[in-house]
Amino acid sequence: MNPDATPAETLARLEALIGSTVSFLGMTCRISDLVVSPALLVLKPLAQTAEIQTDSYGQPWRRGQKVIEIPVFEEDGRTLSTDLMDLSLPDPPC
């Protein structure tokens, strides 16, 4: 990612990567979504088991697939987050 890009350029670049396989903290994941506000990149680990999801009251509800939400920017809304820097993005096509 280009640290000098505008937030809109960064989000456009990340949106183009939806469906791509990436590595995050040693886990192989697929980028499943990009939330614009607040800017979050949503990953789904490829090798995983179902985990228990909770309802709106925090009570166990059902088994579901784990998702990882990575903030795109730091609190200033412009600097790339340290969590995003831990993401290994695919190489651009030649």
C-alpha cells in the first residue's frame, strides 16, 4: 500500500482486492468485504472451524464462520493502521 495515497485511493485499491487470498499473522485468509465507514477490511480465515457466535445480549446463539475485522486507518483517518501493515497483500499482476 502506498502511504502517500489519499484515503479514497487506499479504499479503492482495497476494494479491488475483495476475493483475494492474503496472509494475516500467519493465517491464510480471503478478503471478503470492505466496510467504508468506519473503514474496516473483513477477512475470513480459510482453514477454520465454526465458532460460537453471540446474540445482541452476549448470549451464545449459533455456530458460524469466524471473521477478522482489520481497521484500515489509525484514529486520524489518514494514516494506515498497524494491523493493516501486518497483512501480506498479493503481488500485483505483471
